Amino acid sequence: MSETVNFVLLYIAGCAGGFLSGLLGVGGGIIFVPIFDYFLRLNGVVDSDLVSYTLANSFFAVMISGFTGSFGAFKNRDFDFKNFYYIALSAIFFILLTTYIISISNWYSPAKFKIIFCIMLLVSMIKTLIHKTQNDKPEKMNNKISLFAGSITGVISGLSGIGGGVIMIPIFTVFGNMPIRKASILSLAVIPVLALPNVVFYLFGNPSHSLNYSTGYISWFLVLPLIAGVITTVKLGLKTAKMLSSQTIKTIFAVFIIITLIKILFSI
């Protein structure tokens, strides 16, 4: 396959992931991970290096997607910054704590946890679909709910490696009485903060299979075309979300969760 075709395919994947990020407030990893896995295998990357390269480049793309999509929200102060800080800091703390606990113990079973996580995702999907935001009542997003959302997101992300969007958005809507559009924007703002520590970790990694034009596990030859696509469409996803009804966005979000569930179950 020619380099031009590879570039186009990566760009298209980035466009799809960027649009999805802007539309739903998720990271887009469900698209980025398989595309990176495919191209890394073409470049002869195998075994543990394959996992590290795939996660590294996916986290990098997710981070850029979140920064690009939420920049306008930061500028326009479309969400409560106190909520953002509480969620982001508590999530990072619990991701690191969970990762550390897993590393020093032998109780953790990835397969069993994935099954439990799938059940939790299914319940979250149903609650998000049937929940109706009470517009006549104020949002309930306070410090306690923000800390709760960040803590749960951190623990589950640390245990599963799944991005925070599918976890945060149901909590924001069900417990915080937040409209799903606003919940998506807040989620999109938090996601790059969660991805940043992983990006830094992989940037300074030392792979046994070194690729040309790479820094640590970040392959610039692969990630830059994909990021170009992300930047092209993430704002289009945000604009599309504004034109859709809340129920339509909830339905699309439910479809996204179902696809995520299928992907997780096949990985067990």
C-alpha cells in the first residue's frame, strides 16, 4: 500500500474520530485504537511493543481531539471551571492510585472486570436514555458530585483502560441534572487532562522495536495524518450536536456504548 493511500486512510479515520468526539464528548479511541493497531502491524510491530505503540498514539490523538474540541468552551466559559478542576484532579489521582494498586497485587482479573464493566455500561446506557433533564430545576453539579464523577472515572479507567467519556456523561446527566450537550462539552474538556499523563509516559518510553520518525512510542508518521483529520472535523461534530435534539444525541450515545460493549466482549 502506497504512503499516499496510508495517509488518506489515517486522515479519514481522524475525521471520523474527531467528529465523534465533538458530537458525543468522547475521546474517539474506539476508532483510533484499531486503525493504529492495523498500521503498526504493517510496520512489523508485535507483542508488547504493539500494545504500547497503539495506546501511546491513541492517547495522543485523544488528547489533541479533546483540546481542539473544548478550546472554544474554555474560551467562552461554557461550563463551571470548579467542576472541571474537581473532576480532572480526582480522576487523575484515582487513575494513578488504581494503576499502582494493580501493579503491587495479584487480585486483579482483566477478563472478570471487563464483564462487570460491561454490565455497568449497560445500566448507564439505560439510565441515560430514560433520564429526562428537569429544565425547571437547576443543575445539581456541585463539588461532591464532581469529586464522585472524577473518582469513579479514575478507578474504572485505571481498571479497564477505557476513556472517561462513557463514564462521565451518564453521571453528569443523571446525578447532576446536566443537559447532555453540556455534559458532552464538560467531558470533552476533561478527557485530554486524563490522557496527558499517559502521553508523557509513552513519549519517554524505550521501545525494543524502534520506528522511523518516532519519539518514544509516539509515531509521528502515523499520528500526524490522523490528527489532521481530527482537527478538521471535531468542531463540525460540536456544531452538529447543537442542531440535534437531546433525545437524538442520547440515542447516538447509546449506539456508541453498544459498539463499545461489543468491542470489549470480543477482547475478553
